[in-house]
Amino acid sequence: MVSGLRRGDSHRSSRGGASHPTLRLLRPRGLTGARVRMRRRPLHVVVPGSTRTAVVTPDGEVVVEPVVVAVDRESRPRLFGTEAVSAASRDSRLELVIPYTQTGVGIRHLAAAHLDWLITSVGGRRGLAGVAVPSTPRSVPEQWADVTSIMAVPALVVSRAAVASNGLGFEAGSALMLIDWQEVGVEVSVMSEDGLILAEHCGRSSVRLVAETARSLLGRLDPDLELAIRGDAVYLIVERFDTTWVGPLAARLGVAVEVVDDPLGLLHAGVQADAALIEHCLAANDVRVRRPAYPRLGRSRTNGAHRLTRPNPTPSH
């Protein structure tokens, strides 16, 4: 398996002080300033959120758009994202709709239309997509599978936990505990070579609650798997982290905590590592570019996408 991260030195602050001894900052390898090798069809990573959704292109460019669709009086989708918000403020005939959140899909055809628009505005109609979603609640992957089944862009639903473990360079015979700080709450999961073993969602992101959830999962594991995790580390995946979290969390768990502060880079690395498998799954299911199975879209004057070029990562303080 391709390792997606560089396990490097302990993080030090810009003021020269040493970090907490349990904290090692992990960085995605080869995603900043270097183009990922393009396959026959570009594979994008889609990370749905509750207020905004991100797409990471094969070369690491990030595109972020609000989760909103402007519909007309016949409930047909007309505009999306930033452009939808702007247009609806000027045109009373348009209504803004939020078709999905990170933890569920409300309006299936509008969710599909929003993702189709976002992916094609970034990479055209030749792209493929891996849609990285939480494992909890259990209904979430099923709902997103229903969405991808009517999309025009070939897309496959993948587990955030599985993709993140790929990005971390998961090795056969080992086990990983991931604490994925998402837009809505925190997902604590355990991965083994057989896949996802356990996962629970914490609605509130407090040290005490997250630690209690993680300890509960550790206590339900086979002793060998628990020993493997305790002999390695717990991986905290969070975009903006407070270093004061690390010490108390490590103390409550009795396990070292390693921080990944670039979740999109991690998911990107994990999806690209499994790109051949994703393409094979889409080909085996005969998924190809097709006419969308939802009402025809209105014409958009511009794609309105907000593009962010991934900067060289710098340590958070």
C-alpha cells in the first residue's frame, strides 16, 4: 500500500518551544507543489459537508462551495453554491434549498445535481469521483449510494475512515484508531486489515466525551487489536486543532496521540492510493458518464466555484 504521509519530527512552535511529547504532526506526502500522476480519467475526491462541500482535484487543488441550490417555482435546480446565493438575493422567483448535510441527504435529486455541478465545474465531464462520507450514522453511506446512482458523473461512495487509513499507510496485520473531527461532531473508528470494525459518532467535541467513546471502543476490541493500537498511537484528524487537547486526550486514553492537520490532503492521498480499485469498481458496475436521472438543470452563466490552491502547509499553534 502506498504510504500517504511522512512520519516526521515532533512539531515545534514558531517560537522555538518543544511540543507536547505525545504530539507528532503528520503531513501528506507529495501533494503540495507536485502534480499527482494523471490516469486515463481524472479522479476527484468529494467531501460533503453540512455548510460547504470540498472537491480535491488529482493535482491537489481544492474547490469549496456552499451546500445550497437555487430552485425555480417548479422546484427545478437553476444555480448552485455561491452563485445561487447571489442570484437568490436579487431574484424573488428563486428559492434557496439545502439538499444535504454531512449526516444525511434531504433531497436526493438536488444533492446529485449539486455534486454533478461541482465536479464538472472543476474537471469537466470526463472526471470520476470518490465521495468520502462518514460511517456513522449507518444510514449515511446508503443515502449517498442512492445519490451517486442518479448522478451524471461516475462516482463511488467511500468511507472516510477507510480512505484516511489508506492515506496513513495502513499495513496488513495492524489496527488503527482514528478520531475524525468533522464539520458536525467527531467520528471515532477502528480499522483493521478486514476493514471497518467499530465506529461511533460524538455529537459534541469535548475531550471527555471523545476519550470516553474511544475507551469504550478499545474495550470492545479483540485483545490483540487493542494491543496493536496501544503500541502505536491514536490518530486525531482535524483541520484546526488546539494543542491543549492532546495532553488530556492522551492521558485519558493512555495512548500517544498523533495529529493530522490536513484532512483533505489525507483523504486525497487515500483515494489516489486506491484509484485503480475505484476505477475497477466503477467499470465492473458499468458506471459511465450518462444523462442525469433528475430534472434538467437551468443554464448557469459561470460555474461560480471558489478555488483554493493548496498552500505549503504550516504548523498550527
